[in-house]
Amino acid sequence: SQKIEQNSEALNIQEGKTATLTCNYTNYSPAYLQWYRQDPGRGPVFLLLIRENEKEKRKERLKVTFDTTLKQSLFHITASQPADSATYLCALDLRGNAGNMLTFGGGTRLMVKP
Amino acid sequence: EPEVTQTPSHQVTQMGQEVILRCVPISNHLYFYWYRQILGQKVEFLVSFYNNEISEKSEIFDDQFSVERPDGSNFTLKIRSTKLEDSAMYFCASSGSVNSPLHFGNGTRLTVT
């Protein structure tokens, strides 16, 4: 069955370092993949979207890569700050459509220590 | 910045009762969604709504659930005859187009006792 997986273990890093989070998916190749941030008790907040024909996307200290051969996306936060501590979710439409019937990964909790 | 608002933030109901969760999407958005997140689990798609009708729904969204856009601003999720397993955080979201990112509200925590 189609699924999307993120490292369920928390990632602890020191302030100023680069955090790298992984998202793997199976089966269909999605038209695009999205990354969201979720703080406790809050709704997900959209961060970045990367399309199947894009290798890399950047926004300020954030960078996303998308390898459709490996069926993997990497999410990087450079010069991390304690305020970056949150759970990061990847999401895609596993039907391969450019749609919003999104399947979310379980998220990776990032803890940035000062 | 415009945002999606949801009310109430917390709803407690007894098993078997009906609840209505309310959402005000971003005003110029055309696509509306409900997702839910059971405590400690993944965010799950329930339903999408466009042009006053359901466009997609998941297996979770059975006859117990219904959605409605009763006026030009509100979008509601009704759960009939609630069950203990309906306890979850319910998120409303909206988007400007079918393939643009979602804007989520901060959810309604539903507790069924």
C-alpha cells in the first residue's frame, strides 16, 4: 500500500547547526511534495512546496530537495535556532495528482538546544 | 495575514450526541478541507469541498459525517452519533486552488466521553 515515512525519533541538535529531516514515500510519484511545521496544539503551517521537476527549493534558511528516483525528500534548516523546535511534516497526494487529498507523514520532532 | 479560524477550540460531548464544528476559511479561497489528528497520530484527510459539493472524501468520512457551507463565510463539519473513537483534533483548511498549499486553522479538540 502507498505510504509516506518520516523518522519518528526526535532530532536533537545544537543551535547554529544544520538540521536535516528525511521523508520517504512508496509507489506512485507525486506531482509535488509539501513540508509543514506543527507546534503542539496548533494546526500545520505550510513551509515549502517542491514539484516533481524541481531538484531543490529554498526559502530563507530552509532548503528542500526532491529525488523522485529515490522517492525521497530532504528538508534542511541551516543556522538552526531554538525557535525552530517543532514537529515537521511532509505531505503529498499519493494518487500522483496535483491535488490536496494529502497524506501526511508521522512527522519528525526537532529540538534545537541553545 | 488572513487566517482560518475554528470554533470552538475545545468541544466535549457525550457518546451518541451530534456535534457541529465550525470554520471560517480565508475569504478568497475556493477549496475547503477537513483533516483530523488523533492524539499522537498522523494528520488524516477527511474531505474536500469545492463549488458547494464534496470533491473528495476518505474512507473515514462515512455516513456519520457531513459538511456544509451554509453561507458565504462558514464551513461546517457535522458528526452524528459520536463515538469514543471520534475523539481527535479536527483541522479545517482552505486553499486558493486545487494544487496550492493548505492554510490550516488551529483546530477543534473534540472529546467524546
